[in-house]
Amino acid sequence: MGRKENMPLWVFLGLMNIETRKGAMVLLWSCILFGIACIPMTFYFSEWVDWTWVAIMAAVSVWYWLCIRWVDSNTGW
């Protein structure tokens, strides 16, 4: 996605290589599903996966959701 003149930097960085809303939604749902999958993995594979992955995926999912919401309400795809 190209940067529009009124687009904040955090939205541009979040959706920099995403061209369509469908691509952004696939990325959002992938992060959500990976975050959910990390919860049981923290119990069984605690030497490889810890709760940090769950926290990171939650934060990134919120960031992508806010970026998608901003583009939907301001510039459009």
C-alpha cells in the first residue's frame, strides 16, 4: 500500500506491503490463530515457546486491527 498524505506512520508501517483488505484480514487472522496456538504450546514445549509469543501476537493483532480500521474509515483500499 502506498502512503497517502494524511496516513499516519504507524498505519503505513503496519500495512506497508499489503495491497488489499483481504490480504490484511488474512494477516490479522493468521496472527490471532498463531497466538491462540501458542497457548497450549507453552505447556508442552516450554523450552521453545513461552508466554512472550502470546503477548507479542496479541499486541500485533491489535495493531493490525487498528490499521485496518483506520484505512477503512479514512482512505479506503
